[in-house]
Amino acid sequence: MENFNKIKKVLLIILFLNIGVALAKLLYGFYVNSASIMADGYHSLSDSSGNIIGLIGIYIASKPGDAEHPYGHKKFETYASIFISVMLFLVSYDILKNALFRFFHPTTPRIDLTSFIIMMVTLGINVFVFKYEYSAGKKLNSDILVSDSLHTSSDIYVSLSVLFTLLGLKVGLPVYIDPAISIVISVFIIKAGVEVIKHSSAVLCDRVVLKEDEVRNAIKDLSEIRSCHKIRSHGREDDIHVDLHVMINPDMHVEEAHKLDHIIKQRIKERIKGVSEVIVHMEPDTKK
């Protein structure tokens, strides 16, 4: 529960920062009539929506296991990441639609020193948010923080693209560069959405989390074990499930095998971070 509270605290901090950045870009983009600045603003606003979805996901994921969910609710955090990617695709569609409209109905944005100052300040905030959220996500093994930080990282490239647009317009490039950059921004958003889906689907589709040798090395010092095979792992980085088959002396007493079972589970959980459950299948080694 303590871990979930830390994740929630990070999301709340990021939420308020993203709202401030989004409002600054949207209001100023509307004022100077810049499609690229407004597109960047909508992108930042989608970050805020993602934070809200993340908070909801964390609330559900923090619930303990029950009769219907004996393994707990942690994967709901992963599902929340999927919702973020869907939202990103919708935002990208709106930006593309607006950019195409600007190609057929071009307008010239009003560019001044304030435009560059706002974009530079918001860019600095985006860099801070990405580093802070990604670092916290890795430290807390949080799908939602890592996925959301991948989304935020695209903001950095988007903001750099907008700055290029402002510079281009200032030096006399055609007004079509503004909607053109908006299209580039939408591509970045789609890319961020795809990255989130890839990260989340790996968990939901039970992709291997640990290498077999990593599990073998955790218990290799137990002399009672002759060999082990059929090692499997799946789950989230903070909720890894492992099962393996262990070959033992066929004459070992049931009580001794039971004690060995507990030792194996304890060793794997202690030596491999994130392992929450281990299932051991004992098999008699009849080979001579």
C-alpha cells in the first residue's frame, strides 16, 4: 500500500505541472493563432488526462486480493496504461484534422519574443517531468509511471518541433510550415501510444519476465537440488510469478521435501526483486 501511495503522490505532482503547461500553451496558441502551439497544448492536456486515468488505475490496483481476484488487482494499473494509449490516438486524430484544415485555410500566427519564452519554459518543465516520472516509475516498478513518462518524453520532441516552427515563421518560411509541424506532432503522439501499448501488452500477454539462468542461480547453492527445468515466469516487474520443476533424490522424505520447497521459494523471493509467488514442482530424479 505504501508503494501505491508513493505512485499516487508522483501522479498528483505531475498532474498539476501538466495542467499548468497545457493551459499556457493552449491560451497563448489561441491568442497568436498558431496551430502547432495549440497542438502541443492539446498534447500536454492529454498528459493531464493520462495522469487522472493513472490515479483511477492506482486506486483500483491498490485493493487487496479477493474471491474474484485472488492474485490481487495490480494488473488494473497496466490496463490504465492501455487507456492512455487510446486517448493518445484520439488526440492525434484531432490534431491531424485541424492541421489539414489549416492547409486549406492558412493563417499567419503572431510570433514575438513571448512565444519563444513560453515554449522554452514549458520545454524545461517537460524535461523535468519526464526525468522525475521515469525515475520514480523505475524505482517503484510502476507501469503507469513508466508509460506516462514515455508519453511525456514525446512532449520534449514536440516542443522542439514547435520552436523550429516559430523560428521558421520568424525568418520568413511559408505559413504552411505551421500545420506541417502539427502533423509531425501527431506522428510523435501516435508513436508514444504505440510504445505504451507494447509495454502494457507484454504484461497482459504473459511475456517472459526472468531469464531461466537467473532463477537457477538463485537456488544453485542448495545441494538437495540435482537439477531444475521448465522454468517459467510472467507478470509485472513488481509482481512476478515463477514456477519451476526441481529434481530431487527419490528417497527424500516428504517432510524434508516440504521444507526444501519453502527454502526454494524464500531464496528466489529474496534474491530476485519483484517476485511475489513461486510454485515448485518436486520430481524424483531416477536417473543413475
